[in-house]
Amino acid sequence: MPDSLERETVLPRLHGHFGRDYTYVESTASTQLLLPPEAAEGTVVVADEQTEGRGRLGRRWFAPRGTSLLCSIQLRPAVSGERLPELTGVAARACAEAIAALTGLEPELKFPNDLLLGGRKVAGILAEAREGRVVLGIGINVNVPEDELPTEVDRPATSLLVETGRELERAGLLVELLERLERRYGAWLNA
């Protein structure tokens, strides 16, 4: 199945504001590093591969090229600094909803930033506040075969392919994620 995250595949399918400013790269150290401070809220950077992807506490995020959804979204929340840690949960719930909508699976949130299926990690969220903005990184193991999942990790990993037995189109998952994130983020801002 063709599985492109390139701009011309994703943009025509977007419903909201998030992702209208969109950059796709084949490979990068980390999508977290590609969002400039001046980028508008809702700007998205997506990569087919991250060579130095990371999660919380500096842990590595392993993902074979072309198998995962690896993205960062620029947010500019006009809230007090004490509320910013809540964004990880906002993003995790949006991510869980997107996965459930497309697969029927119900990911469990392992506080503060992991999504689990059957006790195995399928996704992670990394929110970094800096320079008056929050760069929200999301990694989802989408079409990673069982034999390519990392084994030397703190929590066993899984993928949507392993859990459903079928490949999932990453662009469709990204569109669903951005729509649900934008909705949840808006509700959070107005709470």
C-alpha cells in the first residue's frame, strides 16, 4: 500500500487549522528541532525517519524508516506556565482517540506521556516549552513489524500493525490526529 506523508498527500485531507503550515522531510535527527521559533501555531513537521528521536528523560525513540508517524506541532498557548504540563495529557488523549477511531483499539494512557496497548508501548508524547511556545512531539508505531520492534527498551513495544494484523495508512492517522488534537487543544484553552 502506498504510504506517503508528503505535503500533497496530507494537505487536501485536512479539516482544521493544524497542519496547514506543513513540512515533510525524509530523515532528520528529530522533528522537535525543525520548528523555528517564529512558526505559526498549528505548524506541523513530519519525518519518515528520525535518527535521534527521543522521549521523556532523554530516552531514545526507535522507528525504522517509513513505519511510524513521527511529527512535531507548534503550539502557542496563552495560559499560565503552571498549566503547560497539562498539554502532554491533552495530546495523549487526542492520540488515543485517533488510534481508536481508525483501528477500534482502545489505548491506555500511562501517565504522563505513553500510550499502551496490552501493556506494550505504541506511542509517546514529548511536550517541550521554550521561547514562548510549546513544541509537541508525537511518535506512533504504526506499521512496524514485530521483528523490527525495539527490545532493549524500558517498556516492551508494539505497533498498530502487530495489534490489528493489517497495515494502516499513516497519512490518514495524521489527519485524524491533527483534527482531534486541534479540538482538544481548543477545549483546553477555553477551560
